[in-house]
Amino acid sequence: MTALLLFPSIHYVLRAEKVLQRKGVAGGLVPVPHDVSTECGMAWSMPEEEISTALQALEGAGLRPDAAWTKTEAGWERLNLDRA
């Protein structure tokens, strides 16, 4: 399954991209799907199994996503970042 990390601005998502690439987290930047948010913007898309690694890398860099989503058969489902 696919997971998305959303950030408060493009500046944060670009910083997150650098951190995640340095840590070898699989994925890349994608436009935020309209099913997730009607606002324009970019998100980090990755395989769902990379979420823990990504969150640890971001925490070490002082970054925290605003939201995380996973794609299920029924559509996008928001994750609780406190339990991810």
C-alpha cells in the first residue's frame, strides 16, 4: 500500500525530502491527491512499510508531518501519527 506524509508548507516538504533521501527512505514528492485535501501542495509518497523509518528520520531532523494517510481499497485513510 501507499502512504503519504503531508506538511504545513512547501518549505517543510522540501526539507523533509532532503532528510528522507539522505536516510534512504523509498519514495518521492507527489501532488497531494484531491481525495486527501482540496488545497494544492506536495506530499511525500512512499510504501506503507517505510512510515516508521520516515517518522524517525524526520523526528531526528526536528520535522513532523501535519498528517499521514494510507491508500486502502476503500480510499485514503488518515493515520494517527501518535501511534504510527
